[in-house]
Amino acid sequence: MRPPRTYLAFDLGTTSTKAALLTREHELLGSASASYPTRQAAGGVVEQDAREWWRAVRESCQALRENHDLARVGAIALTGQMQDLILTGEDHQPLRPVILYSDTRAKEEAQTVVSTLGADRLKALTGNEQDAGSLLAKLQWLARFEPEMLRSSRQLLFGSADYAALKMTGQAATDSTTAATTGLMELDRRRPLEPAMLEELGLAEVTSLLPPIRSGGGEVGRLRERVATELGLPANIPVHHGPGDAGAATLGAGAGVIGPVYAYLGTSGWVAFSASERADPEQGAITLAHPHPERTIQVAPLLTAGGNLAWLRDLFGDEDYGEPIAEALERPPAPLLYLPYLNGERSPFRDPHARGTFVGLEGGTQKADLYRAVLEGVAYGYRHALEALTRAPFTQLTLTGGGARSAGWCQLFADLLGTTVTVLEDAENVGVRGAVLAAQVTRGELSDYRLPVKHSQIFQPDKTLSGWFERQYAVFRDLYPALRSTFARLGSSSESLLGSQVSPSRR
């Protein structure tokens, strides 16, 4: 199989789709992106429109064509957000808005799933605990409140890359990394749950809707002529379904082999590394399937990471992040803490009721103090997640994602974590590079998931305030346990109010 001269990779993320043109040596030739909205509502509802994903694919391709000849593209590689519930009909059109990974409306249904199938049984098969984010719970919610949607559906998909692959090739598929997030795949065998288990949940009809599961990087099919014309690409080129975003970022960050630890700082976030065994679900850690059949990816996911900063920026009407971050970091540390749980949390604990919280507000608290508290709170959240993921000592953390563009925030991470933080050269494109790498291994162009990476910046921890940060972190660790019951009571009140005002189909 002759290697293509260039790959076109798409990363369909939480807020936007990126299209990136790369050589087979992973040199970035150009990129473009297009954003889309997210609908959030009371009760934990978080949804997007899959048709908006496809619009963003078209627009990012169009933007790339303005400066690059896409006629030379030899293959497509896909990655994107995982743990979504997508239902499509006969014509591959979505039947309803996508229920996103961060949607927590199915809390009651999650309890039913666990009580019916058994927590230990589920963990043994899927490798992970199943909560309101699980597709098992979301499917139960649909069966309860929107049964007509399940009856009308012809295909169930698990992530945004699944949908893009379906549109491009007409073939349904998902990757094993994405499937591992859903609760619908046996982790060790990398196959769907037995139909009898779905029958126990009253979801027998779901069995026929499940997509085939492939290792990340596998070829789904060839780009259809009509779609090629729509996107301005050569027809009949192979379309590879890379691992979902956490898996692709792991490969692209140079952590596709066992050893290196990295963190992704985007709208959501995670810390992760490749391993040969499962993570401990009791610590809120998740085990994902690595594209290599004998490896796993251990992940401690943060439901909202940089999204906390975006919320504060929007609240104050600031145009960008640069000036507010600079002003915040000029402020001296203060006894003000922020819990970064705007939409609940998944690691190092699972709690859909947890919420963002400022503790320590004073009459003299200023806007810059709030920004600094959020910057510190997110960094503390990553430290907490790292401790849940591994007790083994590590001396370096590689930081990727959009948040890595802020040198000040990176330095704060180094100071609060007490470790060296390195930023990859072109850190925002680790996902698309990982998707291409997975495709290359599948095609036989490369023999392993080892990707040499270059670091553009290195931040050493400043020990001057290490004692202060240690004390603040200890308080941070104590805050969630102290507020857990309060969060639960507030969540119950919100659900009761929602139930009295909104019909079940709109929850």
C-alpha cells in the first residue's frame, strides 16, 4: 500500500471542528476550524446538533482550500469527542439532538442500570463504573421519555467521529477507545455487551443499532463521490476512524507507548498515560482501550477544565483570555478557592450534582482575584486527578490543548503541582497528529505508536510559595467532601423544580 503524500485529519471537538493538513512525517501544512453551539438546560441537559458538526467539517475544508491544494490529499483520519448518544435514521440524518458526554440528566436511570446489572459485574466487563454519563443510562432515559426515538432509529453512534465517518463513507463504525467510554463494550474482548444484558435493562432493540467496533485507525470505507464534491476532495480516498479524542491526544502527545504522562487542557480535560493494565475505577479513573490490543489508556477525566475560564470570561464580557489572565497573575495569592465542577465531575470522584463554587469571597475581592482563583482551582483539580490516577512518582508533566497557549497558566501548573511542566511544540494539534499516527500504524506505514515530540517550553516550579500552595491544596481537597451533601440537596431541589415546569421529553 503506497503511503499518501498528505493526510487530512478532522478533530470534531466539544466546541469546534478542526481540519488539519499533515504530511506523512506529521508536519502541519495548514489548519482551519469552525465552531458550533451547545445547548444547556436545567437538570444536566447538554446537547448539540450533529448537522452542525457536518457544517463545521464543510466550512473548515473550505477555509483550508483557500490556501492549500486539497486535490493532493491521499487519506482522511478522524477523531473527536466521545461518549455521545447519536441516533440516525434511514438517510443518516440525526433524529434528535446529540446527548453529549457531559449530559447528566440520566442520574436516576444510572442507579437503575447499576442495581439491575450489578456494579461489580459492570466493572468487570466494561472496566469502568457506569454513571449518568454512561450510554446505558442515557439509553434508559430515552426508552423512558422518548421511546419513539429508539423505535425510529436505524443506527446508534458513540462519538462525533462516528458521525463524520458515516457521512463520508455511508458505513457505520466506532473505534474501541470511544466504545470503552460507553458501558456498551466488553473491555478485554473489545466487543459489544451480550444482548442478554441489554434485554435485562429493557433495551433489547438497541442490539441491532450498535455500530461495528474497530481498533482506532482502521479504515471505515472510501470517500463517496457526492461527499468528495461537497468537500472539494478526491473521491474514493480511504477514510480512517482514529481513536476518540483522548486516545488520539495520547498518541499525538508522545504517550502512545508506556511511560510518559500528559494532561489535556481544553474545554474539558484529562490526565492520562498508556499502560498494560486497568486503572482503578474506585478513584474515578477510567480505562480506555488503546489501539494496541495489549495496552490500555488510563485516564482521569475532568468534566470541565478550561470551560471554567470560558464561563468567567463570558460572565464579564471579556473579549479574550490574555489580559484577564495577565491581570490575575499579577495579583498576590489570596485565601480564595474555586471548585471547578460547573457541570459535575468524573474524577477523582463521580458526582453529577457537584458544582462550581467560590469559597473565601470578601468585600475587597476583585475581578482579577476571581480569575486567579479559577486558574488555581483548575490546576488543583488536575493535581487531584493525577493523584487518583497514579501514586507512582513522576518528574515531568506534558501539557497539551488550548490552555497550554498561556505561559502564565503553565507556570502556575508547575508551581501548584510542584513538578516540571513541558509544552509541546504545536500543542493544539496533538489530536489530529494522533489520528494520523493511528491510521499509519493500521496501514503498515509505521510499526508502533511511538511518536517523537518536540517541547517548545519548559516550566520549572517556583518553590517560593510552595508552602502556601500546599496548604491551599489541602483545603481544596477538604471542600468537596464537606459540600457533597449540600450539592446533592441543591441538585434534588433543581430536579423537583424542573419536573414541575418541564415535560419529560424536554428534560
